[in-house]
Amino acid sequence: MIRINLLPHRELKRKAQQQQIAILAGVAGFLGIAAVWSVYAMIDGEIENQNARNQFLQSRIAVLDTEIAEIRNIKTQTQELLSRKLVVETLQNSRSEVVHLLDQLVRLLPDGVYLQSVKQNDQIITLTGYAQSNAWVSMLMRNLESSPWLESPLLVEIKAITVNNIRQNEFNMRIKLRRISIDDVQNSPANPAGKS
């Protein structure tokens, strides 16, 4: 006998297909949302990682900036100390210049000449004095020229005057104090102690 199915099998198949499509759409939507969420989470993690790296770099840059500031401060202090050292060394080297100047003047002053004043302005020394004749002034200039501590004697003025009924020559002379090291003086031919 032939069986006839009167049930609406096409509608049932259609409902089953619609259910499968809905389930597949739900699964696909869930997978899509999961994929979007995982990509977002991955990107968010990378952003946080990059922010952490940036923050670490900024903290290291701040530390390096403070170290650079300290280095600049140390360089400034070093320059100040070097300039102070230079001033002290200059003072140390020049403190004996007056002694050498007076020693040279006493040694090189001829018998017919006496000094009235000695003035020093930096390296220029001005001598004012009296001489019995112009020859004594010339001898004084030659003596000063031969000194290892003095150089460039320049006669500014010489004039004849009468002091206590004695005719004398008043002179004004400039010489330059030479800055030389002590080793140069000890090795100079004018210093017999420097000869071996």
C-alpha cells in the first residue's frame, strides 16, 4: 500500500534550515565578535606595552637630563677652579717679581745715579731719579738692558737742574718687567749659579 505523507515536510525542512542558518549566523556572529574583541585586546595590549616603554624611556631621559645637568655643573665648577688655580699660579709666580726688581735695581744702579721714585703699573716700571751726567744715565740703560728680569728701557725725559748748588740731570725712564720662569733665570749666563 502507498503511504502518503500529508505533513508539511517542506515547511519543516525550511524551519530546520532556518534554525541551522540562525545557529550558524549566531556562531559566525559570536566568532566575529570574538575575533574583533581579540584583535582589540591585542591592539590594546600593544598600546599599553608601548605606553609602558614610552614611560620607561621618559623616566630614563629624565635621569639622563639630571646627570647631564650635574655634568654641566661639574664642568662649570671645574672651569671656575681652573681659573682660580690660574690666578693663584699667576700670583705665586709674580710675588717674587718685586724682589727681583729691587735686587736688579740695586745691582745695576751705577755710582753716579740715585733714584727718587720707583712706580710699577702692571709690567711697566717708571723710574725717576738724578744722575751726575748723561753718561751715567746711558750706563744705567745699558745695565738695565742686560738684566734677565728687565727689558726695553726707554728714556722719557732728561733735564738739567740745580740741587743744593750742584748741577745734576733729572731723568724719567720706563722699563718693562719681563715675566720669565725661575728655570730661565737659573740657566741664564748672567747667573753664575746656573753654570755647571
